[in-house]
Amino acid sequence: MTDWRQHLIETPDGISALLDRTRSIAVLGIKTGERPAPAYDVPAYAQRAGFRIIPVPVYYPEVTEILGVPVHRTIAGIGEPVDLVNVFRRDRDLPGHLDDLLAARPRAVWFQLGIRHDEVAETLARAGIDVVQDRCLLVELQERGR
């Protein structure tokens, strides 16, 4: 039996390996880009870097497309495997997304810089899902020349 802690990705090598095997990124809490916001700028950068972005906004019920891609209302509703879910939600909101994340079974979940929830991270890790907490995806991509 493997130790669930191996799914908590905290080292530069672990992050590099995760990004090397990532092709699709669902962005939970993505913004529309009407005004500057990390929840738009980070996925826009990742898209320009060659990643397939799947928008999953929490707000904007009238919006059907972000970054030129159709939106989904849940991660599980995407209906296909996702390599990484990049999360832009407050710490206190994360438990409300746990069932959706577990149902979708992405390979990894990434809590953006400033977002940390050890209990949610442990639950995901125990389910075999890799977790990164409190790191900026854009910074990590830039540091790796992407």
C-alpha cells in the first residue's frame, strides 16, 4: 500500500514532473477577462504556453465561452479525463468542490498561490490525486521556460 503523502507535491522536481505530464488544465473559478485578474491571466498564459484550457467558472451563468473555449459548470461535467485542475477559490470554499473533484478524478489538483486547505488536500491525496498547494502556476511555468 502506498503512502498518500506521496501525492502532496511540494518539491521543484515534483512540480516539474507534474507539469511535464500535463496537457489539459481545467480552471475552476476562472474569470472572464473583462478586467485584470489572476484567475484569467494565469490560464491565458498557460493556453499560450500550449496547454489545453477547460474553463469552469463559478460565477457568470450567462457566459458560454472563455478564452475561446466552451465553459463547463462542474469538473465532473467535462466528461473526459483532465490532467490538472487549477483552482481559484477561497480556502473556505474548497470543501464545497470536493465531491465534484473526487467524481472527476483528475490526475492532479493545483491550489493557486494563497490557497491552502490541508484537509481537502489530504482527502484528494488519499484518493490518489496529486495536490499542489499555495503556488502560482504562472510563476512555475515561467521558471521552467514555458
